[in-house]
Amino acid sequence: MTKAGKVRSQTPKIPPKPKKNLIPRRRNSRNYRRRVVYAASAAQTAEAE
């Protein structure tokens, strides 16, 4: 078990890209689509089968 983590320790560390949050209007519209619009269409397709 001497080679555990070998590849991970050899992999060069890349600094993470800074994350920018979506503006609230975009975030809210995306959440609405995910929760309401897509959920309704998924329910319709499941109902048809």
C-alpha cells in the first residue's frame, strides 16, 4: 500500500477559477424553469406513458 495516492500527488495543482454568482433575476428565472416548467413537462411525459 505504499503507492496509495501516487497519481494525485503527481498531478500539477491548477488554481480554481473565481466563481461569479448569477444576478438574482437570472437565478430566479432559472430556478422557476427547473422547478415549475420542466417539472410540469416531465410529469406530462410520464403521464402519457
